[in-house]
Amino acid sequence: MAGGKEAHGWAARDVSGHLSPYHFSRRVQRDDDVTIKVLFCGLCHTDLHVIKNEFGNAKYPVVPGHEIVGVVTDVGSGVTSFKPGDTVGVGYFVDSCRSCDSCSKGYESYCPQLVETSNGVSLDDDDGGATTKGGFSDALVVHQRYVVRVPASLPPAGAAPLLCAGVTVFSPMVQYGLNAPGKHLGVVGLGGLGHLAVPFGKAFGMKVTVISTSLGKRDEALGRLGADAFLVSRDPEQMRAAAGTLDGVIDTVSADHPVVPLLDLLKPMGQMVVVGLPTKPLQVPAFSLVAGGKRVAGSAGGGVGECQAMLDFAGEHGITADVEVVGMDYVNTAIQRLERNDVRYRFVVDVAGSKIGG
């Protein structure tokens, strides 16, 4: 790392998760590397878990951020896909083994040696096992394989959460056939993930029903987001009336919640995909699956190719996240608000427009 590019960011030093200015060095740009000036970076719930060591693997100081949109400032001699001035993105990971079955099939997010963009451990011997530093910083140096192109039609701030939240819902919809025109999709939860699943479903030509515990989100779901129907999951009469009507369900909720009522909404042979992370095990009686030939699967983000396909699709259909853009000096307040779910629907930090050098 010696002699690399000087970088300025904000980092957490302990389990309080409080962020403050931090100076460090990026690696020297290599032949296959892209150097990026960070413009915007989203704030994700995963960032909160990491900076507070809730996963038990924090390597302080932690520079969070993995929903990154920036502009290319330099490229190595072996880079062919990008040039200075390009608007690009970097998502949840910046390296993988590149040789396992998952990597060879374009599913890098399942690589057993995945290197996360923030708080990961480099696989490169030249880095000496260095800890990765995320997008809450002014610059990145990333291998070209893990960089994606952001369509010019997408505003950079609104595109940033697509690098994580967007591909998290887009990938399973494509993989499990929940992208076919005319099918009926249920989206459970209208938060950072769910509010993107709705427009993706509509752009695929599907009928979309939002399922929420809160009637207060009905008008927004049916109005601005364009859902076709709205179910209150705590209303037994509504849920019974909708039983057997959905081809698929994307469950985005990370709070503990019952899943059997959601399975009841599926048609025979219906597919439920879990992308949220409840802390308690899912309670799924065998009869709920066997009686209707129903299936439950999980999905964790997507590979680089999937992320590029998602961005291209979003660019064609004008899909962006609903964001509240904040400066880095507001980020600790944003973290507190995110813990209270006090945002609709994603915080994005204006990194380039903030004074982050301390």
C-alpha cells in the first residue's frame, strides 16, 4: 500500500459506529485497475451492522459504503472497457477468486472468497491482506472486472442504491422467472428494497401487489410507485381473499415476521424468494410447501453481469431509488435515523460535495 493514492474518508473506530474523518492510502493503480472519484455513496443497513460490529467481524477503522457512483479519473494500461470521464458504479464487492463455479457462471456474489468493498480482506499478496475501505471516501482503485457502467439517463444520486438494493431484488426476479409479463408478483415490505421491486415488476409487465403491515403506505404504493393492489398483512380477511392469487413473492422484510400467510398467497407451484434477513429462523411447516408444490428460495445480491443488466434495464425504464441526499457531516444523524427507519427510502451521501478531509 506504500506509495499509493492518498485518500480521505470517514471511518468508525469502535462499536459505537460513530464516523469521523480518516486519512489512508489506496493501492497503486495496476494495469487492470480503474481509479474512481467518488461522487455519491448510499447508506445501507448492512453498513450499520458492520460499523457496529453486529456481524462480529469489524476490522476497525471501518470505512463503510458499497453503493458507489463515481467518475473514472485514470485507468491502467490493460483496461479496455472504461476511460477517464466515464460514470461508473461499484457495488457490494471488489474481488472474488475468479475461478470457482460461482465466479465462472457470473454469480460472484456467492464466491466463498468474496472480498467486500468495505471491511473485506484483500486476496492479493501484494496488498498484504489489507482491509478494504468503502465508498465513504473520495477515491477508489478497483479492478476493472468489478466496475459497472452507469447509464447516462440515470441521475448519479438516485442510481447509487441500485448497486446494492436494486440488484438484490432484480437478480432473483430474473433467476426465478418472476419477470414474465402477465404474472402476478407480491412485494412484501415497502422499504429500501421493496420500493425498487415495485417499479422493476411493473417494467417487466407484471401485476404487482404490495404487502405491508402498515395501511399508511397504501397511497404511496398505489399512487406514486404504481402498484396494482395493496394488502395489509395483519388483516386476516384481506389475506384470505387474496389466497392463491400470486405467482411469486419477493420478501424484503428483515424484521421477524410469519411467512406461512405469505405462502398462502401463492398459487400452486408458486415461488417465494427471501432477500431480507430476519434474526430468527423462518417457521415453514412442510405442509405449507408440499400441499401446493410451493418453493422457498433465498438470494444474496447479484454478480457483476447481473448488476450491469439491472442498471441497463433501469436506464431504459427510468428506475431510480427514492433518496434523501445528505452531506458527510450529516452522516451520523442519518445513521440514527436509518436505525429508526426514518427515511423514504434511502440515504445517499454527496461525497464529492462534502468536506471529508477533516
